Amino acid sequence: MQLTSENKLKKVIIVGDRLLIKLKKPDQKTSSGLYLPPGVQEKEKVQQGYIIKAGPGYPIPLPVEDDEPWKDHSENVKYIPLQAKEGDLAVFLLNGAYEVIYEGEKYYIVPQNAVLMLEREEDL
């Protein structure tokens, strides 16, 4: 299978309440007109980026039912869904994020509790 820009993240599965975020391109110039090197804004405590993939959510523990041992005990895990969705612009705390490089691009894996704010294109 040939990896392209459309399908290179299809094999990636985000676990639990985590989000895969790609940083938004920072402005190269400040409001006063100074040009900043690329590494300066990457060290800020609060970053913003687009959510590329989202995990299923918080798992809900299943009740224990040992009254009928002959039943098939398949693992039907249920989740509380995340508030964040793919395509949202997220403002998040960098100290709660993990930097990963996948296929030569830098991404951040962020738990939902490190996200401070979401911006969604559609009406709420």
C-alpha cells in the first residue's frame, strides 16, 4: 500500500480521551512588526492547533454479572464521547502534551483535560 497525504493517518488509532493535534502555522511577525524565529513560538506554554484525530472517549466500566456463567462475555466497551471533534481548532497547554513525529511531520498527543478552548466552524 502506498502512503499518500490522504491515507497516511488512517492506520493511526488514538486511544481513550486523547487527541492528535497538528500545530497551526504561527505568525512570523509580532503585532509591533518584529520577526520571530520558528523556535520561539513553539516554546510558549499555550499552543493552538487543529485536531487531526480524536480518541473514542472515556471508557465506562461494565457492570459485573456472574449470575449466568454460560453466556458469552464479549467485551462491548462503551465510551463517554469527547467534546472535541476532528477539524476543531484547539487551544491547549503544552506541558500536558506529548510531541511525536510521524511520517516526518510533528504532531502532539494531548489529553482532553489539557484543552482549554475549542473553535468549531459549524454553529453550536
